[in-house]
Amino acid sequence: MRFGMFVPQGWRMDLLGIEPARQWEVMKGLAVRADQGQAWESIWVYDHFHTTPEPTEHGNHEAWTLMAAFAAVTERVRLGQMCSCISYREPTYLAKVAATVDAVSGGRTEMGIGAGWYEQEWRAYGYGFPGAGERLARLREGVEIFRQMWTTGSATLDGAHYQVDGALCFPRPLQGTALPGSELNGIPIWVAGGGEKKTLRIAAEYADYTNFAGDLETFTHKSEVLREHCTAVGRDFGSIVRTADYNVVIGENDAEVEERLGWLREQTVRSGLSQERADKAVAAARKGPLVGTPEQIVEALRGLGDAGLGYAITYFAETAYDTTGIELFERAVIPELA
């Protein structure tokens, strides 16, 4: 199993209390830490402009700016976003941005892409909020544009939502061109979302990776739906790496796990949310597959691995302030599964 880690960027109010002038240093330090070790294959950010679960004035840094910055300060780890919203940037422009980040990073870019969902954010930024059908149609056209630009250097598409006429992408991404043994597809595409009729169909056609719900029951069901779509389009189901995102709450024993959950409750209140909202956040966190001792988490991941999970992208809420949870995960979980 392969492992990636989210770097706190403020979306989940995980830079709370850190002065804005210091936030980049915190993020950079965590990125460099991951880069210098061997536990993590990748680091990740979210593509959002407003904080969650409510928009606030707490700092939240833009995803692709961070991608370029991380590309310049790291050398080994791969760099991804989970996931870019297709409608926040024209696909031609985003394809060009990603190709540039790939060049800066030496061919380490991953393209997480999805239809988008955060309605308040969409409307606040003037994007409107079209129905799910239109958002998914944009996703399909967008990934087609990516593939054309990255594999041929040019894209032409007379779509319902995007009209592109010879949009150039030179230099093309290093992946697929200048790197020995790299895939011809260019930058790997991660289609995020578990919509069974359309999203997983798009994934079967275009994705190198999928990313959907990570509890065992849902993951197994979505995997079977993906398999059916692969059969329908003539795609090798085994050629797609299935991934999921996980909130990790880890402790040496049950008491340490409860201590971390207590910190999460307090941090939620400090962010300005109500005690009721904090209690709900902790109750939701407690249900996650990767909440517990190292032994419990290894057992959960082994079961998921047996179901086909190939890559776990992890989030530690306390990372900006305390790396002991990451250290325990690196020491006691990853070696059992990697």
C-alpha cells in the first residue's frame, strides 16, 4: 500500500492561531519533512477558497500556488490536490498550469480533478452553481482537454461547455515526454467522487486513479460499480489504482486516542464554532476507519487492502502544531503495509 499526507493549508481551519506571516513556513516545513523521509510517497492540498464547515476569515491558501511552491522546495515527494474543481479554472488554463508545475517539480505532479460541490464557495466567487449534470459534463470535457494537451501538445474540442481550438501546451509535462519509462498519458489523472452513473463512468474512461469513500462497505460497493463501467468501455479494471482519503486519529493506547479527540473538540470551539458543532465533529471523527491504536489502524487498512485499496491519503488535524501522531503512524503503521 502507498501513502500520501495532506499538508495543512487552512481549509479545515488547521492553521488556527498561527500568524499569517508564519503559515507558509509551517507548511513548507511539513512538506520538506515528508520529502526528506521515505514513509510518504506524496503530499496533498485541497482546492477550496473558503474554510469548512463554514466560511470564516481564518486563512486558507490557494491550492495551485502551493503546488508550485512545494515543487520548488522539495525533491522527491509527489504533489497532488484532492481535488481541483474543473469549473474554478478553464481546463486549458489548468492543463498549462499543471504542465508548468510538472516541469518545476521534475515530473512529480498528480492531477486530482472533480466536478465540485461547495455551493457557498461557488456562488461567493461568481461561478454560479449549475446542477450536478452540468458539473459532471464539464468534468468529462475537461479531462478530455487535459489528455489532448498533455499527450499531443494541443487540444481542440467543440463541447457543450468548452470550445477549444488548437490550444497549445508546450512544453508538455515531463511525465510522458522527457522522463524515461513514464506513461504516455502525461500527468496522472485522479478522478475524485463516487457518483455511480457518471463520475465512475468518467473514471473508467480517463482515470489513472480513483478516489471515493474509504469505509470498507462503501469502498467495496463503489469498486464493483467501477469494475462494471470498465467492462462496458473495454478498460482493464486492474489498471486503475483505487484510493481513498482518511482522517487519522492515532494514539499508543485508547487514552491517547481520546486525548487527541478531546484536542479536536477544543480546536473546533476555538475556531468559532459552537460546542454542539464540536461534539458532532468528534462523533463523526470517531467513526472513521483510521481512528485508534496502530494495531487497530493496521487491521483496518489490511481489510481495505484486501478489498483493493492501493493508496491511502491521510489527514492529521493536529499536524501544524504537533507531529507526534504522524511520527507514530510512520513508525508503527506504514512499515506493516508499505
